[in-house]
Amino acid sequence: MRASEASGSVVLPVVTRAVYARRVDTYTPAEITERLLALRADHRALDERITRMAANGEDDLESKRLKRHRLQLKDCITRLESLQIPDEPA
């Protein structure tokens, strides 16, 4: 008998299920284009918001967080754009 059973509490096993993100290379060309448009719009909106914050002298911490998010968007845009370049035979 376990100590937890002796005390009257029941310990249930933890069940975890791996959740994987959809791989980028499984997107169709149309899905890539659609995603790029959305990411570029988000990037522009963040850029405008950061510019307004800098002009108003608002919170530096929030500005840094937004800049980091904007950079992540730019990295994702670059990755998706590279998928649109056709592979050349060796």
C-alpha cells in the first residue's frame, strides 16, 4: 500500500498527449500566400503601434515586448517566403 493510499487520497496517473504544430512544409502554396498576407498585416500594425508608442514616450517594457513579437513575425514571414522559392535541380 502506498503512502497516498494509506492517507485516503487517490493519485491518478498523469496522462499527457503530445500536440504537434502543423509542419510549415505541409502548407499548400495558396495557404502560404494567405498566411503571408495575414502576417504582413500584423507586422505593419505592430510597426505602427511601436512608432506611436515611441512618439508618445509610452512604456519601454511594452515597447520591447512588441518589438520582440514583430521580429518573430518577420522571421516567420521570411521562412514562408523561402518556401515559395522553387527548388532548383542540382
